[in-house]
Amino acid sequence: MKKILILPAMLVVLTHTHAQMPDDGFTMKKGELCLVAGYEQSAWKEYWEGTRLRQNENVGMFTSKAFMPMAGFGITDKLIVFASLPYINNSSSAGYMEGKKGWQDVSASAKYQLLQKQSKALLFRLFGTAGFSLPVTHYPPDFLPFSIGIGSKTAQARLIAHTVVNNHFFTTLQAGYIARANIKVDRITYYTDKQYYSNEMRIPDMVEGSVQAGYTSNRFRADVHYRTAQSTSGSDIRLNDMPYPGNKMNMQMAGVYGLLWVPGVNGLGIGVTADKVFAGRNVGKAFMWMADVQYVFTPFKKK
């Protein structure tokens, strides 16, 4: 299941899994069900305090671990629906602050094929997706970077252009917008760009996109990719202060991905990915890796 699931605070973790998902150009047939169990680990020592790259000895090495059960189902040959619910465990190697863990935000989305053009050597598809997410537990959002999320309800939409040449070589371009609702924090006043006398904190929306290029066959798939996410507003982390959920959080990352369909077991695949954040603002300079097991089958097929 291929998706970038940017947690509302990218200081916490950047989660993205692979197979058919709302931000890729691959499809599922009507009645197919894809079940995925993924594990991701993200770690960083350095982070951007605004545009300044620094370390914090009170944090040391920050590590975020995530277990991500996910599912996708083909309603028709053109319409696929998805759902996921990650369990997050955040901790650090230094300081006295206790890490946080728990179930984070449930997300649901749908991907629809808007257009398909095909010639002898070229296949082009255009998709539109829409989805939402909301917290399922009462975790504290205002305790970054240890918070497992920022507690914001979100709605998102994106367009995806997918091109395949000679049935194997593909490129995928996608761009999306994530609208995020304000949250309530456990304080009556706070300071970011100015002093606010309220327990309601504004969360900036985000614009995100990616570029992928790779090779696919009946037995395996591999790609290299670049991803970016930019906040539409927000403030910087103040000098030697903790981050706020309302901070501007921008990042750029690049990585590789591989998927192998297990010989002799129809529909069973193993995926591995690695990514590195190489530029950012108010986020961790993280290295991430993930492994997942996925199984695609048709449970309701008539004999």
C-alpha cells in the first residue's frame, strides 16, 4: 500500500507504505482485497529549528516506531477504497521526558480513475483521490516531538498522473492538498508568532507532492522517488523552545522502494523502503526504513 501518511507533526514520524494506495498510479480489480501489515522506524539526532539545523542534548536520538495495518478494496475496476490505523511508539535516548505511544488517527480514502489512454507502447492514467482522518484516542497533541500526532481532523484531495512505457517502465506524478482543523490544547495561553489567550490552536494546511520513476513486472516492482510537503502557514520553533503543533513544518525527502511477489504463493508480496529527509523546516532530519507484508485476494468471488 503506497501512501505518504505525513503525521500532523513531521518531527514525530513520516509514514509511507507501499502497494496500491491513494497516491500511486496502480489499480486493483473489482472485488480484490489487499491486506497489509507494515512496520516502520524513523530516527534523527538533528532537526531544523526554523531554518537552523541543530542538536538537542535533552533529546539525543529520537526514535519513532509504527505498526500500520491497512486495507484496500476494489469497489469497481475504477474505484478503490482504503483504510488504515497506525500504532505509534515515540521515545528518545536522553533527557527525562517520557515517550508516548498508542493508536493514532484512522484514515479512509477513495481513488477513482478519471481517464485512461492506451497505445501499443504507452499507457496513461489520471486518478483523483479524496479522504479524511480523525483521532481515535485522546492522546496529548501539545507534547512534541513525543506526541503521536497533533489531534487534528483532516480532509485531503489529490490528482495523480501515471504513465507506463512498454508495460514495464513507469513514472508517477501526484499533488495534493490537506486541510487540517484547529485543535484544543491543555493551556489557556501560548506564544508562537505572538501571544494567544486561548486554548484553541490553529493548525496550518499542507500542500504535498511526489515524483516516482521505476520498473514493474509480474514478479517485482522497484522505484526511486522524491517527496515534498509544505505548510501553508505557521510559525518557527523559537530558540531552545519545544515545537508547537501549529509550527510551519516543511520537508523534502528521497528514497528507494522494492516489492517482491513471493513465488508459489499467489497474491503474497514483501515490500521494503528506505527514505532520507535532506531538507526541512521545524522537522527532524530523519532516516526511515519500512518493511511490509501484503496479501491480495478476491474473498467474494463466485465459484
